[in-house]
Amino acid sequence: MEVKKALRKTFKANREALGEKEREWRSQKITIQALSFLSNFPEVQHVHLFLPIKRLYEINTVLLLHRLFDKGYQVYGSITDRSAQRLDTVRFSTNTFFREDEMGIPVPEHPEYVNEELIDLVFVPLLGVDDKGNRIGYGLGFYDRFFLNLRKEVLKVGLSYFRPEVSLPKDPHDIPLNACIFPDGYEIFNQ
């Protein structure tokens, strides 16, 4: 647990150290790579996307959101139910107006809740990932619990400013990613 805590601190510092212009440039590159990745999976039509928490310097996925709409994808996100320790799935549309919740997460002003069984692919936030698809998130377990409610074949795809580490610590409840997208490409993990 202490190792993961130290890694989170390091990964957050590395992300912040990039600077605003570099983060935005990398976010644009990740958007291009994500669309390239999706072109390999024409059966994927329903995409779950996280929106960025600005104070945590997350990848600007708003760019990707607009491109997904342009390409005709159905796009979803989540509203965090902290009392139940779960993510509730909501539909995004080109008319969705977002506000920030108490954690700084953009959420729909008027959410339309839907069943997560619709989802074909989830773009997953992370702080770090290794070359086997093990990820380090913020440590609250929301996405690992969310994955348990999805169909087995749903693709779990991380988005990262940085290339994978050789190895990261893994707990029994951690669910590995199928792939991760980086500014310079993507990797599909063998599991």
C-alpha cells in the first residue's frame, strides 16, 4: 500500500511538471491515437469516457469527446455516487451542459441515467500503467468496482501522458486494462 502511495505522488508530480502547453499538446496527440485505436474495432459504438479534473492535470478528454460525437459514437460518462461507492452511467450528447461536482469532475447538469450494459469500451483515467496493463489510479477503487458491472467483453483502455512502466504493484481486486493509449501510439496487453 505504501509503495502505491509513493508511486501516486511521483506520477502526479510528473504530470504537473509537464506544464500546461505540453499537457495540452499530449492530449491532442492522445485524441488522434484514440481515434486510430477505435478504427481497429468497428463493432465498438458505445464509448464511456471520463472527463478531466483540471486541478489534477488530467488528460483533456473534451477534445476526444467532440471527435467521438463527430464520428457518430454514442458517448457515456459517470456520476460518482460516493455514499454507495459506485459510478452511475449517464449519456452524453452534443447538447449536454456540464458543471463541476464537489471533486471537480465535469458532470451533466441534467443527467440521463442509462444501463452500463450498453457500453462497448471504457476509456479509463490513470496515474500510471505497466506493460501488462496494471494501472495505478487514485486508490479509491471506483473503476475496478465499475468494471465488475460491465459485460466481460467490454474493452478497458487507459489514456496516459507517459509510456508504461516495466512493472507496477497489483492487488487481488485490481482489474488490468486491455490496452493503453499514449501520445505516440498505443499498446494492447496480453493477459
